[in-house]
Amino acid sequence: DQQVKQNSPSLSVQEGRISILNCDYTNSMFDYFLWYKKYPAEGPTFLISISSIKDKNEDGRFTVFLNKSAKHLSLHIVPSQPGDSAVYFCAASAEGGKLIFGQGTELSVKP
Amino acid sequence: EPEVTQTPSHQVTQMGQEVILRCVPISNHLYFYWYRQILGQKVEFLVSFYNNEISEKSEIFDDQFSVERPDGSNFTLKIRSTKLEDSAMYFCASSEGDNTDTQYFGPGTRLTVL
């Protein structure tokens, strides 16, 4: 099941710079997308979401962009902080409310 | 801030044994979910539950699995006869509404089947 893909397994960024995490999806029927952050041995923590009727949603240092024609979304974190180091998952909401997750991108923010 | 809780944090069992994983969703939420993550793999949907019924289930959720809301606060996942491949982190989640509502996840139960 490759309906949601995160092609970069890891990303390393310097503290204070921008982190850009990318996600692609294949099903044009998805209408709601979410980003979660996850630390080892913990559950996913909700970060930010976007409805398909929008192309941008911002919350503090986090901004999610949605390009429906390209079936692509991205999460921007600026400025990046060492505490942002974690695995980031994008997810699409499908029928029945189930979330379909990407494989995750491990972000490392170096001081 | 309200949160989803899960017990136990770690469960070790012998192959063929029954296990029950427990969750307490956020109190005003109406939709409940179970997901699992096998080590090194994606988080996978298992089942969604609303109004005391299963709304949606994945291919993974076969006859060995069942869910129940035995009272007004708990939501449980039962695996009747565990297999080695059931070893994974199991996450419970809940949301106020369905498709376009945010799901909030618990900390997970690590199930180890020996």
C-alpha cells in the first residue's frame, strides 16, 4: 500500500535553518492531511493539518503546504530547533476515518 | 490537557495466548481507532469504531482480532491466539468526529509474542 509516500528517510538541518519535509500521495479522493511527530517508544503527536480546500495552513513555526495538482504536501519548520529532532509522519484521511501513513522522515536538527 | 491513555505499556505473551490491550480515549470523543507499527515499518490502520460498531477494518484485522467498548470509558483490542508476527507497537487513537477530525494517539502498548 503506497498511497502515501515520504521518499526521504532522513533529513539533517542546522539549528535556526528551515526544515522541509515532503510527502506525496496517489489518491485524489483524500481530503484531509495531517502531520505527526513521533519519538521512539511514544505515540504519534499531532502537529498540524490541512483540508484539501486550502493550500496552506500555518501554526507558529510550522506551515503545511498542499499542492493538489501535484498530489504533494510539505511541512516547513522555521526556525528549526534541536527539540524538533524526531520522526515526522504525514497521513491522509481516507474512508471510515482511517489514516494512511507515510513511511516517516527522521529529522535531525544539529546545534 | 486531555490525552489518550493505554495499558499496559509492555505486554509479553506466549504464542497462542490471548491478550487484551486497553485504551481510555479522550472523554468527549466519539470515534476510536487501533493502529499498529511493526518495528521498522509504517503505522498501519487496524480498525475504526463508532456508536458501538466497527466502521471500517483493514485486511490485518481478521477473525483473531476483536474490539469492544465494555463501559463508558474503556476501548479494548483483543487478540485471541497471538502469533509471532503480531509483535508490534499497538496505538489507540480517538477523535471527536470522523474523516476531517484530528485523531489523537495514545503512547502505545509494545506487544512481544514469544
